[in-house]
Amino acid sequence: MYSDSTPRQAVPLDRIPLTPELPLAECADLAIVLDAIGVSYERRTTATGSSLWVLPEDHPRAARELRQYRRENRRPPAPAGAWPSHPHALYGVIGYAGVLLAVTIATLARIGQQNWKSAGVLDAGFLERGEWWRVVTALTLHGDVLHLMSNLAFGALFGYPAARLFGPGLAWLLILVGGAVAYAIDALLHPPTHHLLGASTAVFTALGLIAAYGWRRHMQSWSPWMRTSAPLVAGVALLAFTGTGGENTDILAHFVGFAVGAGIGAACAHLPMPAPGRHGLQWSAGLAAIALVAVAWAFALA
């Protein structure tokens, strides 16, 4: 029997190839199989790999044994990442748009003879005054029509995939709570004269939510660093392109919203999330989000 580890001996010239050129480690594994069954072989190594050669009379048996070895040791293909795909994601987008439009109409019409904007806008003194509801009401107010239309468009763009991942009710509840937390942080980082309003902070919370969730869910199954971080990098790039322009744009609020959303998304990736089809849970979460907005405005207008 001949192997690369033994001194080269005169070998018959009538050997025939048993394998094509293979990586060195794979060829060494197959050579061990031939050693185990007592088949004489020659291992020929080139710059591109190694191959096994056997006598013609040994070829059928050796080929049969290698096929069986490969069949028994074949690794099953890695299962494709099972991403949840919740139905009715459009319902969440419609609810989001409905809330923003309803508050805009109420503000313009001064329903209840109230100044809705002054009652719901957020400033740094909200905490001292105990006006917690402003972190929610400010998310539903807008400075002008362009501001509103921009947040409607980007909210639908980022909210729809979030609803596909988490379900429409749960996704928008997470976005609302995350946006409120981000607004509270942002307000405390500004001087008392700075006023905050608009849904863009919640929009970027949605962006951070889906970016970090995708990043963390793939961390265990994707080994190269660039593949593991691709969704997060894409989210940051999208944040840079869509969230840093405009004279009245609160860049800090966008970054804080993205960071809070990313934290929620990373946490959700390690928690048991509801499977698609649990409509009762989604309706409950969606109604909870609407109720939170309604209660906040009730306090604001009281």
C-alpha cells in the first residue's frame, strides 16, 4: 500500500483514477476509507488538489465503498432562514395613516375649541410638569402638509415590513412605545425652548427595529462579518440618506429613534415572538396602541 507519508516506491503503471482532484483534506478522508477496507491505492497530488488511483480490479469495490461513505456522512443542507410573514400588514399602515390624518384634521378644525398643537407638542420641561402624554401626542402632530405627507410615506415604507415580521398590531405597538421613549430622550437633550413634533422619530424607530431584528436573527447562522452586519449597515445607510436633510429636521431625534428601535429589535430577536395566525393577539396589541394614543390626547386636552 502506498501513501504520501511513506517513501515513494515503484508502483504499477496500470492504476486508474478513482476520484477527481479533490481538496487535500477530503482526499485524505477518502484514503482512510480505502485503508480501512484494505484497497491498495496511490494518491497523486498536484498544485490544485489530490486524487486517488487504484488497480482496475479494485475500482468497483472502492467506488462502491466511497459512495456509501459519502452517503452516510453527507451533511444535510442548512435549513433556510424561516422568516415570519404575518398577514394583514397593510392594516397596520392604514391604522397609522388614519391616526395621523385624524389628529391633523382635529388640529386644523380646532375640535373642542382646543389648540391641539400647543396641548400636544413636546418640550424639555414635560418631565418636570409631569406631562408624560406629550411624548405620545407629539408623535401625531405635524408642522405642515409636506411634513405630514413625508411621514405618511416613510411610515408606510418602514412600517409595512415591520408588520410582516412582527404582525401589524405588535409591530405598531412596539413602534409607538419605542418612538415615545426616543422622544423623551431627545427632549431631555434639548434646551427648554426647543419644541418637538412629528412622527419621523417613530418612523426611524421602525427602521431600527427591522434592521436590528434582521441582523441579530442571522448572527448565529451567517459566519462572515459582512453578512451578519449587512442588514444593520443597510439600515444605517438608509438612515443617513433619508433622515439628515431639511432645515427643520431634528437629526438627533432620528438617530435616537433609530437607536431605540435597534435596541428593541435586538431584544425581540432573542424572545419568542408570536407566530403568524394569532389574530387575537395582533388585534389586542393594535387596539392597545390606539388606546395609548387616545388616552394621551385625553390627558392633553383635559
